[in-house]
Amino acid sequence: MNIIHCRDYEEMSGKAATLVIQEVERKKNLLLCAATGNSPTGFYAKLVEKSEKDKIFFDQLKVIKLDEWGGIPENHPSSCEYYLQTKLVEPLRIPPERYISFQSNPTDPAAECARIQAELDTQGPIDLCILGIGANGHIGFNEPALFLEPHCHIARLSGHSLTHTMVQSLNDKPTYGLTLGLQDIMRSRKIILLISGKNKEQIIQEFLSGKITTRLPASLLWLHPDVDCLIGI
Ligand code: F6R
């Protein structure tokens, strides 16, 4: 794992954008898996700057949403869908045929997971996976547990996840999560892990110890051959 300590959030966002732009230059139609949350927001803004300067740069890019809060409306400002539509998908002009995305409020969540899994099996593996880490060590909604799920699944959200800034003020909290699984993530050709947030000091220490445990799902990334971990608090 390539650990890159950045001066601050701005430097982390810029470095991540440079890495992704290099990858897209190599492979225009790459499949990018996109996390939401605070850590990648500045980085997505840099990609948007690039797309404003070079209107056709992302004209073949494909995007898959990493995860979603289950049980809240799709167009709700707290949904991962709303986040990605406003910060990445619309500004980069990614059309629906190049975007794979869990619905946030499906009538049949298990069928929705099966639908996304089938899409990933056809269009994957992921070329470049953008991840953040929860203060409890989760990636996507793969929460700390005795066993981790390999593929798309309905996640039981931890109390920690429900305090995330995206949903903490909601009266009607998400009742579950929808997420890609660990094997789906680990099959990515390259992974960029962005770590930011004042509440992450403890988890950064544990993660950097390099010990691998399902109680810290992000620690499995130590088994992947190509991870850039950018830390910018
Ligand atoms: C969001 C996601 C989560 C976040 C994590 C860190 O799509 O997958 O695992 O990446 O909770 O969130 P921030 O970056 O807001 O600290």
C-alpha cells in the first residue's frame, strides 16, 4: 500500500484528482466506483474543474455508486444518489447508460442488490475504486463484523454509520444500507482510499498498523496489490 500523507484536505483532493486523470488518460472508458461523504467531495470538485476545461475528457467514463442509504427517497438531499448526481454525475455529463446505481428506496432491496450485482458482473470488474473509511473502519457499508459479505448486499447499519453527517439530522433515518461487497471492491484493478476528518485519528492508527481483521473492514485493503491511501485531515 502506498501511504501518502498530505498537508491538508486540499492537497489530498488535488493528488487524488491527478491520479484519476492519469488513469482516465490511459483508459477512457474506465469503470470508476464512487464513494460519497466528506472525504471525496473536494476531489470530485477537481474532476469537475477538469471537465469544464476539457469538455470531452470524461466522455467515455463509466460510474458505479459504491453504496446507498436504504429507505430514504432517491431525490432526498441526504441520499448518496443526490450527492453523486450533484457532485459528479451531472457535472461530468455521465448519461444513464454509463451509470450504475442502487435505488435508495427499492420495493425489493434483495432484488435491487441482485440487479446491481448482475450489472457489475457484466461491466466489471471496477477499474478504479474510490473509497473513504468510516471512523469505525467500514468501507462502503461493509461494517465491522465477524464475517464480511463478498458481494452486493443489504447491510445492517451500525450506530456509528447513522451518526454520519449525511443522515445525522434526519428524523426518518435510513433503515438499512445497500452496498457493494468486499470481493467486489477487492477485485478493483486500482483503489484510492481517501482519509479525512478530525474523528479519524484512532482508526488511522489502527489501520496503519497493517493488521488485518474483519472488525476493521478497511484493513482488508492491505491484501490488495495497488492501493493509494491519501491522508489529508
Ligand atoms: C459513503 C461510504 C462511507 C464513507 C465513510 C467515510 O459512500 O461508502 O463508507 O466513505 O463513512 O465518510 P466521510 O468521508 O464522510 O468521513
